[in-house]
Amino acid sequence: MDRRTIYLSVCGEASRPFAVGTPVRDALSGCTADSPLVAGFVNNQIRALSYRLPISAEIRPIHLNDAVGMLVYRRSLSYLLAMASNRVFPERRLRISHSLGNALLYSYADQETDQKDLRLLEEEMRGLVESDLPIDRGSAAYGEALDHFRSNGRVLTALLVEGQNYSEVPVYRCGEFMDLSHGPVVDRTGLLRVFSLQLFEEGFLLVFPSRRSLDRPDPGSPSRILYETYREHKNWGRILRVSSVGELAQITERDEIDEFIRVAESLHSRKIARIADAVHGRRADVRVVLIAGPSSSGKTTFTKRLAVQLRVLGISPVMLSLDDYFVPREHTPLDEEGKPDFESVHAIDLDLLNDNLERVIAGKEVEIPSFNFKTGLPEFKGHRLRIPDQGVLLIEGIHGLNPVLTHRIAEDRKFKVYVSALTQLNLDDHNRIATTDNRLIRRIVRDHQFRGHSAATTLRMWPGVRRGEDRNIFPYQDSADLVFNSALDYELGVLKGFVEPLLRQIKPYDDIYHEAFRLIRFLRNFAGIREKSVPDDSILREFIGDSGFHY
């Protein structure tokens, strides 16, 4: 056997010989498309175009107009910005914050950004693009990486490296600039032509193209209410004295995590109490509290904890489940593929729901349905509902903020709460934790614990869940009266022990292996945290089990 030869199946064609060490970009050179090539699938694993192939493989291209390709492009633009900032402002500490619309929010530590700063940054980024410099993936020795990041003032990145303790540290290099590899980036700066920088509050936005506008930056619709919620959680991070995974690992290593968890959970309790106070302040008018949020945001536990706080204030909460108001299965609307769309607001019997709400708000008693999921039909079994004089109705579901859901109820009778897991924790100064990853990991654990689903099943469903959120939830988030951020800065350390064994069951021949591998690699940044430290009324118990609440 010739150890200098490997066999590659490229774009579904028959395998043919290539030299060991062939870059992915060269192997894919014969694959043509209208959209730029940004990375490749190598044996169902995402690899940079600069990756040198050591073994035989099946290879498929990833283009910019692919969902995965867009993520590669965004990560690459973040790398380009960090390199430009290092050149223009070497004495400043660039910090990534969070996503906002179709952009990422950045700032400099202890310093506001002005228009002159932004012009210098953009000029440098454009110059790097015109220079078309190579970006190469490689490895740095553990000691070399620590020395490099410490000497360049990258304290949080050095902490992350120190916490992992690997002898070889994966990095990307472009000239003298080096950063950790948290996933593939493009192989040349010349590909990164579409972006813009915009001032925003105390920092600035790095705006990306979108799949609907690949040739121009598309900021989308930045949510003001989510920005305020992120800012609140950043303040929580200051109270907890943690903003990065490396700092959290230090707390875990010092065996101080239990105290950290108590403070984090107390911040949750205080926020829920404040929301209850806000409802109480409008008690003369409000009769319905609507609670909405995306998948795995912790809506159910939040609702139960809010009910407790309302009782403390003398308000009697009554629960109403939207699941009982589904239309008969045969009347469920169809999606664009002709399949039943159970996430459509019109999958709910809106007339019956609004009729029941009008009557109970007027002080009357009504019989409410119970939906039989086996027969696909609503049933009436004598279950009656009435709101007490000092009571409110709590309705939890994905459509809670959609005005269509309660279109016959006056706005002053409603109090709307949006729940989502918006983590403030970053990997380091230049690399953030996606809130969607946080929710996805929660859902994988919950689906396995309580629904008997494999991790592969959840991963395959997730794109459809996300499309439903984009259509049914996110457009209405700014209509909320208040937002509850259900993220807990310690939770990924706990979820790691639950989810890693599930992800490792997904094999390289599986079509969603690349997602399992990405999450495993992401989770290795976290120190494990024992499950027994989690309080029984925590939002996290909704996903890992042993909650003090009954679901």
C-alpha cells in the first residue's frame, strides 16, 4: 500500500487517488457553483479549505449560501476584525458581546468607540481583504500558546487554553496574528468582502451578509428589548465576577461552584419576583399573563415559579394550557411541504380560546377542552375554569406574544412576558457562546430524559424548530412587557455530563455527525459541574430532571 496516496470521493463522484496532505481547497477545485466556496465536509466533518487531508475521504463543498457556510463566513469575519483591531489598536482589549439582529456587538474594555475608531478599523479590514492573505489552520504547543496569548494581553484566551490542558492547541494563523480555532474559517482574507461596521450604544456592530442578500451587509432588525436584557445579564456577570468560560473553570477548580450557583439562582429568583411585582402593579386591569419564548427556554418552570411569587403577593394564578386548544387533527394547517404545521397559530382553535377568555375575564365560569393526542380530537370532560376575584390566568406557549392568539382581548387586560436563554458568558474576548447552542444542548438532554429521543433525532428536528421560531416567535419579542433571561452561567458545565455520551453515539457515517462533533468540541471548553449542586426549583431541572415541580 502506497502511504503517500489517499483516495477521495469528491462531490459524489467515484474515488480517485490524491497525494497525502492535499488541501481541501485543491480537492474541491473541480466543484463549481454560483456561491463562493468557504469550507468542506470531509467524512461528514466540517473542515477548513486549508486543512490537509491525511486519510481517504468523501468530500463535499460548503458554499456561502449554505446555512453552515454562512456560519463559517461570520466566524471568519470575526477573525478578520480581531486581526485588524490587533494591528490598529494593539493596546486596546477588543471584547465580543452578543448577537443583535444579523450582527455581533463588540466594544473595547473601559473605552467607548467613536466614528474615527470605526473608520480606522474598517480601513484596516478592507486593506487585509485586498491583500488576500492566507489563513492557515495549524497547531501551537501548549506553552507557546500560553506565552503568546499572555504576552498579547489575551488573558481570557490564556485561561481557556490553561483549562483545557492539551499539549497541542488548534489555532489559525494569518501573518503574525494567531487566534484559537473554534471552528473552520475561510482560507484567504480576500473572500471576506461583504461586511460593515456601525456604531451602536457604547460599542459597534459587525454586520454580516444574510442568505437573502449575499452581496451586501444586512443588519436585520436588532431587538432593543433583547439588547437591554443582554445588558442586564452582563451586569449579573459582574456580580458573579465571571464573563468567560476560563473564569468559570477557575471557580470550579477552587471548589467555589456551589456558592456561585446559589448567587446565580438568587438572581433568577429576584428577577421573577420583580416580574410578579410588575403584574401586581397592574392588578386592577390585568387578567391574563401570556408567557412565550423559543424552544428549551424554560417557559414551563418560569411559569410555575412566577405562580409562586404571585401567590406571595396575594394574587391567585390559574394555569391554562394552549395544547388543549388544538383544532381537530384533520383541520391542522399545512406547511410549505404539505405537512401538518402544528406550530402555526392557526393550529389553535382561536375562536374557542378567545370566547373562553372573554367569558372568564368577565367573571364567568367556562368548560374548557382537553385535547386527546391519541385521537387527535378535543374532548369535553367537565373541566371547568373560573378566575378568582384576586386572580390572573397564566397562559404559556410559543404564540403568547402573537396578537392573533388573543385578538379579542383588550391590550390592557394582558401582561406579556418573553422568556429566552441569552447567555452573557463568552469563551474568551473574541469568541462567544451562541444562545441557540445553549438551547439546543438543553433540548437534547430533555428529549432524551423525558421523550425517549436520541441526540440524532433532536439534531435532525432542530432546523425545523428554528424555522418555526423565526416565523412564530422572534417577530413578536419586542412586544413583551418584560423579558426573563433563563440562562444560567454554570449550566453548560452541568449539561456536559448529560449530553456528551448522547452525542458520542452519533457515528461519522451519520449525516448530522458534523453537528455532534462540533458540540463535543465546544463542550470540551467547560469543566464539569456536579448535578447535585443544582437546586430542585432551578430552571435547569426542567431539562435534567428531579425538579421540585410537577410537569
